[in-house]
Amino acid sequence: MVGWLSSLLAHRHLATAAVSRLIAVGDIHGCLAALDALLDVVEPRPEDTLVMLGDYIDRGPDSCGVLERLIELADRCTLVPLLGNHEEMMLATLDNAAPVGWWRTHGGGETLRSYDDRSDSRGLLERHTAWLRDCPAWHEADDWFFTHANYVADEPLASQPAEALRWESLAMHFPSRHLSGKRAVVGHTAQRSGEVLWADQLVCIDTHCYGGGWLTALDTTSGQIWQSSRSGRLRADAPAG
């Protein structure tokens, strides 16, 4: 009986491990209600990997709350938070490497205001910026790789220029399939229609949440998509990939 039970438990463990998910989440831009709605329906598990594509801050109402939620999320699953161009602007401004007006005109004002009513705003800001400094520029797994903005098709991921990874829109350059043969998942180029952009070589899941579209999560394992609005309303007819 003990041997049979051990075998059964081992089989269940393998079955659980086999359904681990690799999920990407697009540009949040301070929309905490949208993020919370997605997390409620996705229900991240310890065996899941969530790749956040960057641009957690600016333009939306609660960038501080979004960063706090993401830090907490690392206790629930494997979290891979990529650095976006808006985080790069924030860090450059706080390091006095760029004028504050540059960041403010791109949504930094909303981010700074989101710290105003917090009891420990300075401590939170220091904690969040320290966390952002450790965010990677790209991630790869299985048949996929992930960047915030774009990539150079004939350059290895480890040699990708920062300009392409964080700043170059798909309107500026629509790349061919990467030399690795893997398919990319990117954000940054806002799909104002609210629909995911599907191409053979890449998928873009910045679906313009802060501007009236959706925040999108894509399960690369199954093709399932979840979407939520800025106010936290789930989209009932989110299309599968």
C-alpha cells in the first residue's frame, strides 16, 4: 500500500509540474485595478512563470500600487519583470541623468502623485527604485523570448541594443523572426484597437489599457488570453491565440 501510494503521489506531482504556465502580461501603466482583475482570474501558482513586459508606471492612476503589487507577486510564482522605457526614464530622472520635465511629459507626473498620499512615500520610492534596478532587459524560455519593445533579428539576445529592447516601436521597425527561431512577445507599441497583434514571428500584447483598451495576459503554453479594462472589468470575449 505504501509503495502504491508513493507511486500515485509521484504521478500527481509530475502531472502538476506538466501544467506549469508561462504567462506574459503587457504594459500596465499604473492601472492597478486592471492588474488586480487579471491576477484574480489567472490565479498565479508557484509553478507558473509570469513575465511582465515593462512600463508598469506613468499615465495611469496608481503606479506606486502597481509596483507594490508586483513585488508581492514574486512570493506567489516565478516573476520575471522586464525593464521598460518608462522605468528607464524614471531611474534616469532620479539619478539626475535626465531632466525631470522629460519624464513628467511622458506620465511621470502621475507616477509622482501616486506616492503623495502614502504614509512612507520616500521609503516606498527607494524600495521600488531598488527593485527596478534589478529588472532584466529580456527573457527567453522554451520556444519564446520576451522584450519590452522590439529586437534586432540577426543579433543574439545577449547582444541586443538597449534602444531596440526598450524604445523602438514596431511602427519604426517590424522585425523578421529572430535568428534563434523563437517567437517574440513584446509590448510598447500600443494597439489602440485593444486587440492583440499576431504575426508569425511575434505577438504584441500592449493593448492600450490606460487609454481605454485592455490589459492583456497571454498564456504562451495554451494560447489563452485574459483581458481587463482600466477599471478592472474583465473582457468576456477575449480571443484565444
